Amino acid sequence: MAEFSVSLVAEKLTNLLAQQAAYLDGVSQKIQQLRDELRWMQRFLKDAEMKEEDNELMQQWVSDIRDVAYDTEEVIETYICKAASQKTFDIVTKPFYLYKVGRKIESIRSRIREISGRRKTYGVTRNGRSGGEGSAANERLRWWRQPSPHVEEDDIIELVEDTKELLTQLTSMESRCRVVSIVGMGGLGKTTLAKRLYNHNDVKNHFDCRVWIYVSKEYRRREILQGIITDVNAINRDEMEVLERLKEEELLKKLHAFLEERRYLVVLDDVWNMEVWDCLKNAFPSGKTGSKVMLTTRNREVALHADGGGIPHEPRILTEDESLKLFCKKAFHGMNTLPAELKKLGQDMVVRCGGLPLAVVVLGGLLSRKAKSTEEWHRVLRNITWHLTKGQDRIAAILALSYNDLPSHLKSCFLYLGLFPEDVSVQTKKLIHLWVAEGFLPQEGEETPEGVAEKCLNELIDRCMIQVGRLSLLGRVKTVRIHDLLRDLAISKGREEIFLEIHHGNKAEPSGSISTKSRRHAIHSRYDQYAFLKDFAPHLRSLLFFNREYNVDVARKRTKVAFGFEKKLNLIYKNFKLLRVLDLEGVRVVSLPETIGSLIQLRYLGLRKTNLEEELPLSIGNLQNLLTLDLGHSCFLKRIPNVIWKMVHLRHLLLYTPFDSPDTWHLRMDTLCNLQSLPYIEAGSWIDDGGLANMTSLRRLGIDGLSREQVTSVISTMARLQDLQSLSMLLAPEQEMFPTLTGLSHCEHLQKLCFYGKMERLPDPQEFPPNLVKLTLYNSQLQREAITILETLPNLEMLVLGDGSYNWRDMTFSSDSFPKLEILRLHLLKELQDWIIEEGAMPKLKHLVINRCEKLKMIPDGLKQATALKELEIVGMPVEFEYRLRTKDFFEFKHTPSIKSTTDMLAIGLGSHQNVGWPEAQFS
């Protein structure tokens, strides 16, 4: 697939010509010619790659093109790096470097002409599509106009009997904890079925607590135990800090004691061996009658080992009719039948999926992007047959076909997911920042690179190449996952393209022969030597660490372990001069050496959850090409040096730490006109000295420790920040209250507001941003009549009334109030006793959380008439409140919602461990 590599390099050359014009002046024309020649060669590659499988000469020709493309990239980037590192790149030194790079470019062009001359000898013809350039333009237009995906899994085939049988097992009332197992091959839909059951209302209402844990081949017992403890809120907020220091046996005992008094459901997804069950089983007591563990596995022996008295359930494969129905839903977005002229072709393709849901879904995603014509579907059918007749695995052939249909930039995005560990949930924000830093996304008009990346993410979801993991309450995709089979495909294709390599310990995963030219390396290991990476140094562009045991026993071992670990990392800072991405998340680094400043080509530096202490080195200011600097949750870092202003291309500066964030008030910020994300920073002189006013690209801003005067300055600057979508402001502790908030009505792009501190008065409805979607208030001490202002906000979809926001005994939501509100969180309203909801209020409310409002007597009668309410979450409420809810009130609901209760848990301040609306959630 050299076409992919050539396209990647050509796109990067285009970006370099635009971004590094100062250094390339004098050779820019030669580079443009080189890029154009590569693009010309690219037009012949599809034809060549269709013929290369059994043709060694053709394989060599394609390989030669890939090599020359990567050599081109290396020559240009090496020149830029050397030029940028010279303190005096002037009239004396510049001609010397220009001459050398010019000679190398001419040598590469000569190689391209030689390779091109062999084209006709090998019978390679130019590959063109009917419709020519107009057709290609239409394809691009269709891609850019693709709407956001429907992330709910509603396009699945309901296996009624499977669901019914498993529901019976899950809700049975045995005295001891039983294990319910779902077994079968990869892609059979085990996880999909388990999720369907996990979210079934009967299951939600049957168990006191539920938790879902992904296990995978690379499981860690500590990680699993911590995950379960956190998810069921088995500890209070104060204990969160010491959780990492507990020994595994202490974690196991703590979890056992917590579950012993509850009817619980624990789902262990993707269990590969019996050892997993043996090391976890002592954490699962009998609990209340009816407690269950549900596991999914590809190994029936694992299921029988976990519960010899149980009968593992294997979902059947889909019938041809069910496969065709599922295929139709994916190919035609929700339709149940195929057009008559395509039905026979659809049946012929679906039968080759062998009833495997994953294969059907991926094939449907592929066809959803194709023209709905018999000619196009015939072409796909012929390609499927061609793959299958070569004796390859049938499912792998279909997955590969879907990959081959991706445009080059989406191939890059898809392959990148192969770097992440198996069964890991990937944060979409981080993934987007990494894609942007890599530089392989196309530029389209005025769209930001982050906007392009988000569209790529949505299209991969639409094509069923990746799965939605977790959604925000407002429906945004927070995490994504990739199926094991598709991850295997990404790794296989990534190695074929010299795109990536993965290492466990000091060795790469088996792959025949490892190319030293691999551009991206992922380290899935702990405390290993890294001398073996030296061989890759000239070609390495990205290095990502996945240390999955971050901060274990950190209090006892941090200094000793980190010192040895840093010595092993020194070779990276010294030798890898062309690195664009360095992600050290979770690595136990106590300090960074001055040599970090020599990595001047870095676009992404990830230092999240490291053990960095004291202050970063001043040399970090040399990283002037940096786009993302992530220091989040670096709990021991005390201060950021005042050199951030030198990073003029910086787009995302992430500084928040839950307990004690580093000092940032002193930073100069007036040069950061490209900054988009600044979710946490301390208030300082930068607000008034032009720093904030110059951040005209900001989309997300959070400021802590504000004075009244600084709040006024921030609000007055809003008119310049036309792209700002999210604003969080926290008053300094000594400040009495917010000033009158005027001037927000002109902020048409502002969608989310968070205020922490007493409010003199709420703005009038017309003074709020007109498109406000989410409002979070803490310690606001609102007047009683403030509710009448909030309930008239026309576009408000989510409201969080947090601790100290409303201190009155009664609260009334009047008729027809909150017309668009879908999510309401009431958190620690300690004085609230009587809540009245009048008829017609909150007609679209879907999700309600009542968290430790301990004086509230009962659910309002008006809530029982709500027709849209899907989930009611009760946290830390009196036993009497929940008893009434589950008995008398439950049967009075017009449409019964799912009830999630953690009444008797020890959680303090955390209604749900995710997205509870605390101020820290605004900053992380």
C-alpha cells in the first residue's frame, strides 16, 4: 500500500512548505517539484498494488516508491531541524545548508525518474475513476458534509431468545453469587449482547450496584480492583488519594467487604485465561441474594472454570435474513430492506460474512459510503471474491477490504489506533491532539485541524472501523475503542507501511523482520532498558509510552525508581532530534533534563500523570513548534517557568491537577494567539496585560482565584474571543461575590458556563449568552427568585446546581419552565426540603441526579408525569427517601425510568465518578 505512504509524505511536504517557509526559502521550488512528482507517481500505484500480490518485480517497484517517499521526508525534516538549531543561520551558513539539501533533493528526483522508467516494463497503467476530477470532488464534498454519527447502538439485531435466557439467569435469586458467561469467537457480538443486558431496565432495577470492567490479555489485577472500587464508589473522596498506596490484598479485602452487603453485578469483559478468575474470585462474596458476575470470553474452559455449575451461553451466529437486515441498517442507515435491484448483490455479499455480526457491520459500513448502484456493488462483490479465493481468512479479508476503501488520511487515523494497548478506551481529545501533531490531516478551507480530526473520527465511527466507548451527558463522544480484530489489522497494515511498531519489554511483537525505518513506536512495558531504540533514531517521529501501573506504591518508591528510569530515557532527549510526538503519560519521571529543549521538532509533549517535581527546565521554552503541552495530573509539579510565551504555535495547554496545581499566575501569555484550550490557569497579571485579549482562538477557558476586578476584565474581553465555547470562573476564597455579570449576551458561540462563588445577582435572561447549553453553579447562594430566571433560558440543556448554590427550604419549577432541559443535577442542596414541579415543566428531561440533598422529603409529584425521563440517579439520600421511591412513588410514574441508587455508599461529593459537574470536571 505504498500509495498511502506517498500520500502521507506529499501532504506533509505541503504543510512544511506553509509552516517552515523561512527555513525553506531557497529550496521551496525544488520541494514543490519533488512533491508534484510524488503525487504523479501516486496515480499509478493503485493499479500496481492490485497486481503486486504474486509479482515480485511489482512488489519491489512499489517498495522502491515507498522508500523514496520516506527518504524525501527525512531529507527535508533533517534540513529544517539543523537550520532551526543553528544560532546563526545567516548569510554565511545558509548557502552551505541550502547547497547540501539541494544536492540531496536532486538525487531523490533522479531516483524517482529511474523508478518511473521501470513503470511500463512492469505493465503499470494510470489508475483512474469514472467521472474524473469531478467525481473526486463530489466524493470530497460528500465526506465533508457527513453529519455527526448516531452513537447509540440502535442498529443491532435483537437476539430475543438469547436476551431472554440471559435475563432470566441474571435476575435469578440464588443465595450465592453465580457466574453468567457469554462465550464465542471474536466478532460474534459477545460484548454487544453483554452491554444490551447491562443497560436493560430489568437489570438496572434488580441490582444495588453495577460495574463494567474490560480485562483483555494484558490485564493487571491491581488495575481491575481499583477500577471496580472506583466505579461502585466504594470509597469516599478523602480515600481517593490513598487508593494507589494500598496493597493488592488490601484492595481485595476492601472490595469484598463493600460488596458483601449488596446485590451486585460485576461484568468482566474479554477474559482470556483461567488465571484472571483465580486472582479475582476472592473479591466477589455471596453478597445479597441474587448477586452475579457476568463474563465474556473466547474460551469456554474459562467460563466453566469460573462456575462449573453454570452453562456458558454462546450467542448463535446470525441467520442470512438477520445478517441481511443488519447489513441493510448499516448500509442504508436504519432501513430494514434493500432496494430490489441491489437485494441479490447484498445477499451474495452477506453470505460471505458467515453470520459474524462484526463482519456484517463492517461490510455495511463500507457500502454505506458507496454509490447505491449495481455497478459499484458488483465491483465490491468482485473484490470480496478476489480476496477470498486467495485463501485468506474470510473475516480478515472483509476487514482489509474496508480498510483499503479508506482515503489516505483516514488510513493514517485508523492505523494510529494500533499503537494503543488492546481493549483500552482512548480519550477522543487526546487522540485528536495526537492526529493534529502528526501532521497527516488534510487542510480544507477555514476549518481548524481539530475540526478536521473530529470529522475523521466521526467518519471512522460511521464506517464501523472504531466503536464509541463513553458519551458525555450531552452526547459528545468522550472515548473510543477498537475491536481486537480491527486492532490486529491496524498493526499488520501499520507494519507493512513502516507506519508503526509496538514493543513489549526490549523486544517488538513478532513480525518477521522489523524495519528500522518505522516512524512511530509504542512502548507497552515497565522499567525496561531503551538502548534498543537507538537503531530507530534517524527515522523515529513519534514515541508513546503506555505505562499501565502509574504511581504504584509511589510514596515508597518514587525517588529510587524514577532516578533509574530517567537515566534510561536520556538517550531519547539526546538522539531523537526529529521527534514530533513524545507521550510519557504515566511514566515515573521526577525531572526533565535541559536536553529536552533540543527536541525542537516536537508538536506534542505529554507529561500527564508523571511524577515531575519542583519546576520544568527553562529549555522547554525552545520547543517553539509545540502544539500540545499536557501537564495534567502531575501532582508533584510546583511551578511552570515563565517561558510558555515562546511557544507561539501552542494550541492546547493543559495544566489542571486535582489537589495542588502548579503555580501559573506569573506566566506571560500575550503571544499565544493560536491557543484553543486553556481549561485551567490561575488568575494573574496576564489577564490585564494583553494576554487574554490576544488569545483570539480560545475555545475553552477556566480561571481559578479571580478577584472581582479580574472577573470584570475577563467579561469585558469576551467580545474579542469570538470562538470561545466554554468558560469557567472561580473566585478567590477571600472574595465576597461576583460582580454584576453584564456583557455576556454578545458571546454567541459561548455554550457552557461555570461559576464558583457567591453571586450578587444572576444576569437577566436576555443578558446570558443566547446559545447557552450548560450552566454549572457552585457556592452561588442564589436568591429564591433566581430560579425564575434560570427556567426561562431558551436553549439550556443541562443545569448543575451544586454545593452552596441554592440554600432555601423550598424550590418551585413553574409550568412550562426549562423548555429544553434534558439533564438536571442537584448536588448537596443541604437546606432543600420541598421541591415542587408544576405541570409542563421540563418536558424534555431525560436524566436527573439527586445527590445528598438529605432534607428533601420525596420525589416531586410533577416529576412522575414526565414522559421523557429515562434515568433517575439517587446518591447519598436517606433510606426513607429511597424506600418511598422504590415502593409508593415507583408505581406512580407515568413512564417508569431506570433508577440508579447509591444511597448507602460512602461517596462524598461524587454523585457518579464521571462527569458529576464538580468544578474540577470543568478543568481536566
